Amino acid sequence: MENIIELDNVTKRFGGITALNKASLKVTRGEVVGLIGDNGAGKSTLIKTLVGVYSPDEGDILIRGKKVNAWNALKARESGIETVFQDRALTPQQSIVKNIFMGKELRYPFGFIKEKEQIFEANRLIREIGFTSKLINAESPVGNLSGGERQGVAIARAIYNKAELIVLDEPTNNLSLNETQKVFDFVLNVKKSNRSVLFIGHNIYHVYDISDRFVILDRGEVVHQLNKNDISTPEELMKIMRNTIGAH
Amino acid sequence: MSNNNSYLSNYFHRNGRALGSIGYFVLLMVIFLIGAPEAWIRPNLHQSVFVMMPTLIFLTIPLVFLVASGEIDLSFASTYAVAAYVFALLVKNGVDPAICLALGIFTGAAIGALVGTLIVVFRLSSLVASLGVLFLLRGVILLLSNSRSITIMEVENHWIYPLLVGNFYGFPMQIFWAAIFVIFCYYFFNKHVFGIHIQHVGDNSVSAEQMGINVNAVKIKAFMFVGVGAAIGGIFTTMITYTFFPTQGFGYLLLALAAVFVGGTPYWGGLGTIIGAVFGVGIIAYMEIGIIAIGWSGEWRQFFNGLIILLALLGHRLHGERVR
């Protein structure tokens, strides 16, 4: 199986604090990887390094087997990695369409924007993710949307860009049951189309349901990796987690 | 039906601020017309306004970009003079005025780049840092020029003079260029990656960064644009009056800033309106000149400038608070 992305012994420090210590992780094509760990385990730092918001202090990042230099968010997106950040990474005073195309606008030569095409695509996407309210269209400001709808916009962005790897950072936080189910459906759809998902969550049950493989992070280190086949219940996963965390 | 409502509300979300400042402008005209109809019909009132407006437009419109990016710049009022000084000095020394113009504008861009880099790299407050640069550059100008003005009558014989600031059948050319500038900026702000990225950065710079937008580069470019606008304004004014004088530009500092905010661009970033700013400039320019034209003393001018800024801010308040 092809590795979409691989972190090889990546270390990230902030001042004197080592937030990530020689962490290694890979995501292969078509799999859903669940990243779990306690608060402060370094999940956020790992994700932000993986998607180019932070650049690593040590270690390598490989995209489809090839080492990349000067890793940044734009390069990550150009490599086919889209992220639904925990804070959704939206600009609330701007319209839905501007948010969906933020940083990857459809352009004519000289940087002018294909506005009509963007609006058409955005309207199609917000139907696809199930916005039914007639009060909302592509040109509505994001600030008028509910938390679940904002999550929908962030997901629509990832859908449009047909990413090979979609990173979902705490995607089910603050969502209703119905909205959570939509996120799960989305993950399954991505998997079905032979693309990959990295799923980060607090809720072990959510992560267990959706993932093929689990990566446990503690104090900036990857302490355990296991396949879903290795265990049979979320309780078992919880137990393994409890035993590994703090034990190393 | 509800669909129509959403289009209507989106329309007002996008254009409400611009429509607001158009409204204030019309209101101001009506007040003048009723208050002093005889002054109003004299063409020289409007002529004076039209002489003032282009300069103010070159200064104000780029500031809309910068304020929308979440920053502010005061140093433009000195950049204005530095660019004009470079232009005048080179013309005086026999350099071709077209080259002097290009070098003057380049000077403005370079100052903007320096100010922007200073603020972005060292994470300084743009208000305070650019206030420092405002004084610093003015000091440099006063020292270099020995507080003396430079007269450049010779520029009149060069082809750029009629092209840029000449009279075309009684029509001042600088109005034409200012109009071109406004149209260009409208598209640049609303339909171009540069303007769109500025709005994202000013709205939420963390989100913009996460989506791969180079936030620092966007901000530095916005500062450069302000420098370019200031340079154009300074050089045009110097050509119109055939004179560079070391204190020039200072008077425009507060007027240009007032025009931005009266025009409906909020101070908090993420939003801006080019059309609104044009009418903001119109309001400020008519205030400056109209008060004198209707025969009131200059003291009233300051008073009414202040009043209109406050009233406009209160009016724009109707468009709501910042959405988060």
C-alpha cells in the first residue's frame, strides 16, 4: 500500500518545551487512522506539523515516499492534504463561497477570480453536505451559521479539493447526534473512494467506530499503534490506552 | 419568497456600508443646497473640490486595503513628501521627469515595504510604529531639504505633464487618472486574489494561515500599496503646484483616515468598501471646501468635520458589530 504521508522521527519544540518527540506516523491509501491521546499529549502539535502549519525542528516528512523540504500549509494542500481544523479555520465575516475557496481560489490569468464558477460550485457543495435552509446560499456570510453548519463549510472545502488525505481534528466536538452521523458518513464516503482520513478525537467510541488503525500519543511520543483487528471492543482500546499512557 | 429574502440580506451584507456612505453624501449635498443655494451653483466650488479629490483618493483607497487587512498606517502622510522630494530633486537635476515619476513611486513602495516588514516581523503595533515612521521620515525630509521648497516649472514642458495633470478641454486630467485608479482598485479588492486574501487575513489571520495564505506577505504588500498611493498623490500635487515643499502631505493625514472610516470601512479588519471610500472622500472634500464657500469661517470646518465623522460612525453602526 502506498504511503500518502509519513512522519519520520519528527521533533517539534516551543521554547524549552518538547511538544513532539521523535514521533513517527504514516497514513496509507484508503485507510482511516484514529489518533488518540489525553489532553496535552501533543495531538494538536502533531496535526499542525503534519499539515504544514508548524515546520518540524528535526525529522523528515515524506509525501508518497519522497522527502519534502520547507514544509508549509500551502505545500500540504498542494500535495492533496486537506484539514478540517478544530477551530474550522473559517473567516466569519466572509461568504460561504469565499471560505470554501480560501487559499485555493479558482483563478483567471493575473490572479482575477472566477467568481461565477466559484458560486456555482459552492451552491452545489452546500446542497451535497445537506444544507436545506433556503435562507442560506453560497453568498451568505459564515458568521450567520450554526456550529454544525460551519463544520459543514469546512468539510465542503475538503470535499471540493478532492484531497487524498483528509485530516479531521476533533470533528465531532459540540455537534449534535445527527451532525455527528453526517461526519461519520462523510468519513466512510472518503474511505470508499480509496482516499484516507486521519481522525483525531477525544471520544474513544467515536474514534473506535470509524477507524481501521489507532495511534496512541502521550507526552509528545507515539507510544502504541494497533489495528482494529487486534481488539474487539472500544473498552479494550480504552484499557490499552490507560495502560500505555504514563507507563513509558 | 424566503429565497429572495436571503439574496436581499446578502446584498445588504455586501453593500450596506457603501450604500450608507452614498446616503450621507447625498444628505450633505442636500443640506448645502438648501443652506447655500447661491454658493452651490457657482462652478468654482465644485472645481476646487475636484482639485482636492484625486489626491485624497490616491491616499484613501489603498488605506481601505490596509485597514481591511487588520493594520493601519499613519506614515503615508510623510511617504507622500518623501516621494515628492525624490521626484522634485531629480527633475531639478535634469533627469527625465518620466523616470523621476517611476523612481518616486518606487520610493513609496520601498518605504511601504520597510514599514510593513518592520511591523510584521517584529510584531509591532502598526498604529504606534507608523506614528514613529511618520515623524522620522518628516524629520529626514526637513533635514535633507534644509526646510526649503523646490520649484520645478520645467516639468510643464515634458509630455507627462499634460498627460497626468493637464487640462483636457477644461477637464483636469488627474480626475481621469483617479477614476481609473478607483475602478482598478474596485476589481483588485473584490475580484482579485490580492483583495480576497486581504479580507481573509484581516478577518481571521489564524484561519488564513492554516489555509496556506502567507499572512505576512499579504500585509507587507498592503503596506506597499499604501506607499504607492501616497507617492502618486504627492507627485501629482507637486506637479500641479510646480512646487515641492517640506511640510506637504501633513494636512492630508487625518482627512484621508477620516475618509476611510466615514466611507464605511470598519476599523476591525476583514471588511472594506472602495465605493464607500470614494464617497467618504467626497464628503470630506466638500466639507473642507463647502464650509468656506458658503461664507462661514474656517473654525466651523473643524467642527463640522468632527461632527460628520461621529454621525457617520453612528450610522454605520446600524450595519452591526463584528461577526465572529
